[in-house]
Amino acid sequence: MKRKLLKLALLMLLMPVLAVTAGCAAEEKSAAAQSTDSALNTNSAQGTGGIKDIYAAYGIKAGTCLSDAMLAQSKYTNIITKNFNSITLENYLKPDYILSRVKSIASGDIVVEITPRTTALLDWAKRNGIPVRGHTLIWYSQTPEWIFHQDFDMNKPLVDRDTMLARMESIIRQVFSQLNKSGYLDMFYAYDVVNEAIMDDGTYRNSLWYQVIGADYIWYAFSYADKYASESVKLFYNDFNEQIKSASIIKLAKSLVDKDGRSLIDGIGCQAHLNIDDSIDSYIDALRAYSALGLDLQITELDVAIGSRKNPLNATEAYLKQQGQFYYTLLSRIATENIAGTAKVSAITFWGFADSLSWISNRSAVLFDSALTPKYAYYGAMLEHDRAGF
């Protein structure tokens, strides 16, 4: 299998880079596409090798998000250990899961508490030798409003800028300190310091972080993370619709330097919440632009939805094939760009793997259906052209 895929990669370098979007790929039915008509089953998808083994040839980690529901049954964990060598906790490192209002009120200062639900997931990853992406420190969403108010009481006014900067620094310091003391920090190879701070029009999101501190809250977040994180943890800015607002994200990344001009940011996280009608050409152009910064580049939350958020479509055979073609074309082009040096993607994290566990379960966006039958999308992710719906 690996020899076949490496041969494919070399052939792709000798040919013009594919410029096939999911839409036009659906029109390019070939004889090879007919070979996908046979039934797909979980056992074949869990045979020798998995996604991680394929991507290793291109210098790419393959990851997924992890929840406690996924740990509850071996049918899920078997898929994870077979296919992925990177884990992102889906929820339990987000601010509203690690900030304790009761303890903050009692102490008079913000208190971070890494809960048993979080450590259970980290313990599983540790036992299985799987590295972790941290997600996320500073975010407008899933962040409790009480942290912005005097005495942590939402009936009282917002705190001033200096108080909020002190609270931000305390949160970041405590997260890294507690992970270190608990023996988990050496598992982390990357951490999303700031998440989703830029709007599609390039302006800053009017979050409470922005309102209380100002636009430089992002600079301070990276400055504090740079101060307290270990050298082995790369610090990321992470966002969605990254192909639309790439110019603004690149401008932000260039501004994140200390007084000596040293960069405080190590990488850009591209969430890649896409749908089958998105332009792959535009997405690859964005990855090239980010790669030109010289920073690490990671795809952090990949899924490819059938239909839009407002208009989910039924997962017909035709749409599932189009989805498989999209996954194949996007990911094979990323592999090719990596080989050519025009993109520098070091990790690709799929935001879940089974439709029943996906945050957008009604849009059939990931690799396995709810019965854990591998979809054309899985074979697209495996870079198996002949089984990806063509």
C-alpha cells in the first residue's frame, strides 16, 4: 500500500497539480469510480495500517478530537489507535471546563481546576503514547462571563484592563503549571493560545476580551504563553474560514513579536470546517500564503459537510461520493504541496471520525457513518483514489 501511494505522489509531482474542486470532481467520473460500488465495511478500514501510517510519508501527523463518549467503547478506541497519532480534547481543556467560579470566589483570584474528566482523557492518551494538541486558552466562546466581572459576580461591573490582564496571565500560568505538575505537559506538542479572534471581514471580534483589554489582548496572550509554556509546546493562533480572512490572520501573526523582534507565535491553526461545494483551489492558495510566513501550519478541525449549516442535505450516494472525492483531492494536494515545499502542513486533525459523534451530526461530515462503516470520505482521507467515490 505505501509503495503504491508513494508512486502516486511522485506521479503527481510530474503532472500539473490537480485543480479539481469537489464540484467538478463529481463530473469527472472514470472507470475507476465504478470500483467503489462494492460494500464497504469496518474491518477493511481497520486492516493493516491507518491514516497516520499513510501521512507519515509526507511528514504529517494524523489526529482526531477525543471525548469521554469515545473512550466508553472499544469500537471507538480501536479506530483511534489504528488511524491517529495526535489527540485534541474536544471540550475538556476549554475555559468553561477548567475555570472554577466557586474556588475563584473563595480565593479572591481566578482559579484553574483540571478536572477528573480531563485527566481521564489525558491518561488514556498517555497510556497509548499519543501526543496532544492543547485547545484552547483564550476564546470568546465557551468562556464563562463571570471571569470578566468584579468579584466574579455578573451583577457587578466589568473589571478594568489591568485586572483582566492579571487574570489572563494567571489562567495561562496555572494551565501550564498544573499540566506540568501532573506529568502531562510533555505530551503536548502544540497549544491553541487564541481561538477565533478575527471576523470574516478582517476586524477583531467584539468579545469581552476585546472590550475589557483592547485589541492587544492577543499580543498579551501570546506573551504570557511564551513565558510559561515549555519550549517543546508550539504556540498557535487558530481560526475558521481561514481561507477567507487569510490576509488579516497573516497581519496578526506578523505583529506578534516581542520588543526584540522575536516571534511569540509558532504556528497557524486552520480549522478547515468545509463543505463539499467549497473551492479547493482557494483553500490551497491560503495554505501557501500561511506557509510563506515560515511558521508551522496545522489543519486542526477538519470536516467536510454535506450541505450548509442552514441547509443540511440528505447523505445520498451521490453526495457521499462527492464528499469522498473532496477529501481525496484536498488531502492529496496538501501532500503534494508538502513534498514540493510550497506548503508546510505538519498535522491534520479530523474533528471526529463517526457521524454519530460529530458536532454537526446532521451533516454527515466525517469519515465513518453512525454504524462505523467507513465512507468514501475515509478512503479519500487514506488517499485511496479508486475507493474514494471516483
